[in-house]
Amino acid sequence: MRIGSLRSPILYNGDLLPIDMSVGLAFVSKDTELNPKLLFEAADRALYDAKRNTSKFLVCS
């Protein structure tokens, strides 16, 4: 699914339903030791930043 199509409503049982999505992403460089807890916390912060600031389409940490 293309990102642009996520803004389009979907047809369900004859009704058009609006779609709203917030995504939080976190990245680890290959030189950084992977800590799943810290990675999850970073993604969670990015998710809630995206929810608070609806003018941003995507927030990465």
C-alpha cells in the first residue's frame, strides 16, 4: 500500500470510513549495540510525538 493511499477513506459495508494513522519509527546504526528496550522506548516516543503534532506526517527517532 502506498503512503498516499493511507489518507483515503475506505469503503466498509457501504460506508466511507476515514483513516487516521500515527507511526513511530526508531533506527539503530550498525555500530550501536542493539538494546530492544531502548529501541522500543524511542519508537514509542516518536509515536506519541506524531500523535501530538498532527502537522508532521512521520516522526523518526
